[in-house]
Amino acid sequence: MVARLTRATRLHTWLTSGPLALIVLGGAALRFLGLAKESIWLDEATSIIIARMDLASVVAWAAGDIHPPLYYLALHLWLGVGQSEFVVRALSALFGVMTVVIVYALARELFGPRVAWLSALLLALSPLHIWYSQETRMYVMVTMLSLLASYVMLLALRRRRLSYWLGYALMSALALYTHYFALFVLLFQGLFAVCWLWRNGSKSLWGRWLMATLAIAFVFLPWAPILYHQVTTGGGGWVERSVGRPSLRALADTWIYFSIGLDRHLYPVLLRRVAYGLFGICLVVVVSRLAHKREREAVLFCLMYVAVPLLSAWLLSQAKPMYTIRYLLPFLPAYCILVAAGIDGLGWNGARLVVTLVLVGVLLLGDWSAWRTEQNPDWRGLSSYILEQAQAGDVVLFSPRWNMKPFEYYARGSVEINMDLPIPVTEDAARRVVADVARRRERVWLVWERGHYSDPDGVVRQMLDRQFVVVEEHAFRGTGELRLYGEAPPNPQPGL
């Protein structure tokens, strides 16, 4: 009898933990394989430059930029491990794997083990989540912290333990110090908590929720004036220039990105449409589960987790554009739970299996297609070429100026960079810089991004064309035009 109980216990343990372990290992493999395949690009180089500073300078830089400092502080400590492409991205990959585990725990609390496995599987295979898990930025970190805060808040409401309220306050505060879009998750959490407490809460539970909310506000209060200054002085203006105010189509695009990732063009058209249909059916099925009183709370939790932040961000973006997919990543895990609950809600086991296999196949195809297609600007190739061809006394000009950041990651000070061009470039500034370079240099490398608002007419290039001769031109994917200028002869002869 004891032996039978032992075997049953072992079987139960494997059934509850074995599939999760396989899913987590698979998700880790998808996030760590190929971490160094793509070049470091502008935003990643910015993260590394900031993280290389001392701790006080990291905080000061973040205060003058647009993102809060916690990710940069974490990366600062992580750089002690190394600064290769693989290592600097591995921190995000770790956060990504941890998020898969947390989404399993939350889905299990809401719907049970079957939906939990499916949710973890969908997030582990999500092309969108894998993409940002391989980027040296804060988006996966804030996704993990926001998800953990939401999970702990649900436990606090249901278990009514003070320790959970303390954990909720801490995780939410950390999320806010990682990225400001955690405010939209906090809005969802507050609305859900009020609805839940209205039906089930006691005075003591209302008090604990209020104290936790005040604790979050208190911890974030020192940074609140900086947030206000950043927003009112135009911080994040790149979204307005590059994306603009989102239309209703942006909401549909968000659903597509959440479903199959950023690279819909990499899928066969028919398969892509099949995927849209299956994801749509799953959402319809999960909404129908609102009719079941036992599941209503779980479905509402996930629907609010997705809809409240997305719609809030979309509406606010009509006044100040901020709606861009990388900022919306924290709302993806709840979407995966919704789809998993929709699969689970299919009445026939065969239908569940078929839909799961098709969606897994679609996501794996997206992961494979993204993996074999290099998409980041080829700063590694451009930098290697300049370093191989550069001579003593060469100088490199960048327009826009901030494109020097990924180049400097690879160059590490091997070639001098001129940083005197403003953004946007003015004709007077360009004239001064080119005159100074011509006076002191025989060769100049120009990396110019055609059509960029910093110098849309190519004023710098035109002045260099008049002052020097073009020795060679090259193009590297996504980096703009590369030109090497040599000093013009003082008395050029006809035909030479």
C-alpha cells in the first residue's frame, strides 16, 4: 500500500512539474541560442554606455533621459560578468525564462494545471517575447516584475496574508522603477482589486490594499518629479516622430504582434491566416467562459490585464504619442493565458490537441524564421570594416550623432569620433565641423542616415563633397551610407 502511494505521489509530481521543466528548458534554449548572432544596435548600445557608468552617474543619466534607472543599475552589476554580445543580452534572457515560470504559476492559480502548461508553452514559444528576451533593454524585466506583482496581488486577495501585500507593494515599486508603462499595469491592478473587494472584501482587507497602494506611491514618490519633468519636456519624443498617434489599426496590429510576433511577412500567407483564425476562436471561447460563474473571476482578471492597459495607453497616445509595441510587452503574458484558457475551453479533447499543435507549429516557424533572418542594423559589419581600413589620424562623423553609440561598442576607442554635430544639424554647425575637420584631417569617414530628421537634406554630406574627394562608398544593412573622404589635391589636373 505504501509503495502504491509512493508511486502515485511520484507520478503526480512528474505530471505537475515534468512538463513545466521541459517547457522552461525549451524556452531557455530559444532565448539563449543565437544571443550573439545579431549586432548590438542603438538602444542596446545606449544601455551598455549607461551601465558602464558609476552608480550615481547611472541614476543621474536616467533622470535626464526618459526611462527610470533600475534596469541600468541591474545591468551595471551584470557587466561584471562580461561585456560580450552574449553576456550583455543574457540578463534579459534570464528575465524572459523567469517570466515563463511566473505565467505558469499565475495561470495555475486562475484556471488550473492544464491552462498553466498551455500558458507557459505559448509564452515560451512567443516570437515577440523571445525577440525582446534577446535585447539589452528593460522591456522583459518590467514584464516579469509586473507579472509577479499581479500574481502576488491575486494571492494577497485570496489568501489574505500580510506577506503577500508586502510582496505586491515591493514588486510593483520595482516595476515602476524599471519602466513607466508599469503604471498601466498598476491601473489594472487597482481596478481589479476594487471590484474584487467590493464583492468579497472586509474592512481589514480594504485597509491592507489601501496601505499597499500608499506604500507603492511612497516608494516611487522621490522619482515622481523626474517623471513629470521628463513627460512635460518632451521625453520619448521619438515615438511621436516615428510612430505618431495610434489609429484603431494599431490595436489590431498589437493583437497580431501578440499572436505571431513582429515578422508576419516571414509566414506563408495561408498559415498566417489560419493562425489568426485560431487565435481569434480561442479568444471568443474564453470570453464565453464569462457565463460560468466559477471561471468568471479568472477570465475577468486576464481580460482586464490586457484591455485596461492597452486601451489606456492607446487613449493617452492621442494626446502624447507613446503607443509602441516594445512598451506593450508587459501585457503579453495575460494574453497568453487568455488564449490558453480558450484552448482549454474547446469542448472536444481532439480539438484541443489539434489547435495546440497547429499554434505550436506556427510559433516555432516564426521563431525559426526570425532566428535565420538577421534584422538588426549591421553595426558589427560596419565597425569591423572601418577598423580594418582606418589609418592613423582618421576621424569618423555620424549623422545623426547618436549612431556613434553602437560603433563605439565595437570600436572601444580605436578610432576618433567627432561629436560636434548637433541634432538636428544646422548649416552653420555643419560648416564649422567640416572646416575644422578639413584643417586637421586628411581622411574622414561619414556614416549618414538618409532621410533622417536630424539632417534630411544631407547638409554635412554636401559640404564634405565640396571639401574632400570621395574615396569609397559602402552600404551595410540598416546603418545608412558609409563614405570615406580623402583630402582633395591642391591643384587637380584635368582628367586626373
